[in-house]
Amino acid sequence: MGFKAVGLDVFPAVDDKEALEILNKLIDGPDEYAIIYIEETLAVNMQKEIDKYKESPVPAIILIPGREGSVGLGQSALKAAVERAIGTNILDN
């Protein structure tokens, strides 16, 4: 709920099925969201749907760690995006 405190719209989901329904409403709804943040734990089973928007600039779907910590999806997505953009992965040590 920290995002709500800074003025962002928040759509809580209890599981990945509900998160997928919310994602589809945000994408196909009347309001346009340029950036959508999804917790990694919810995104695990939504990857196919999220991948549909990987190449499009809007909406940018950003995976963030949940309360349990990171499962590595967000970092992997960032590395892949950087590699697509500049042709090499500059984020690995």
C-alpha cells in the first residue's frame, strides 16, 4: 500500500488468477496506464500474458518483489530488456 500513499492507483489481488483479471481490465479498460507494476510471485503464472506486451512501449509491465522478497523474475526481465535495447547484457558482473 506504499504505492497508494504516493498517489498511484492500487489494485490488490489475492492470487494470480485475480491478478490476471485485473491486468486485462487495466489494459483493455477506459483508463490508460503507461506503467503497471506486478509482484513477481503473482507474475510467475501470468508470464505468457505479460510477454505479449514485452515489445510494446505501453503498457510497460514492471515486475517488483513482494513482501517475501525477490524470486528473480524482475531482474531477469530487466536484463533481457537491456540486451534487446543495446545488443548485449551489460548488467552481469
